[in-house]
Amino acid sequence: MIKISILAEIPEELHESLKQYLENHPTWDQDRAFSAALSLFLLQNGESDRATSRIYLNSLFDYAA
């Protein structure tokens, strides 16, 4: 699996919510949260291939890649 770094601007309120979530859930990090969110978005909007599904499930359940 190739990993690509993404630089994105998000609203401050969303950043604060993410920061608070990550502080309260030490098994999660920003990369895992973004992978889960992006793969879920793609699955919900028509990208239903196995790779996207696998990435989503791996992100949720913290499986090693």
C-alpha cells in the first residue's frame, strides 16, 4: 500500500472537535481518523470497491495495514 500525504484546510470548529476526540481516544490518531472519514465518504457516494471497504474497516478496527 502506498501512502500519500494530504494537506487540507478544515474549519476551526471541526479541528477542535477532532483534537478533543483524539485526546479522549488514545488509540486513534489524525491519520486514522482521516482514512476512516474519507473511505466512508467514498463508500457512501458510490465508490464501492473492495480496497476502499478494506481501508474503512481497517481504520475502524485498527488492523495493521
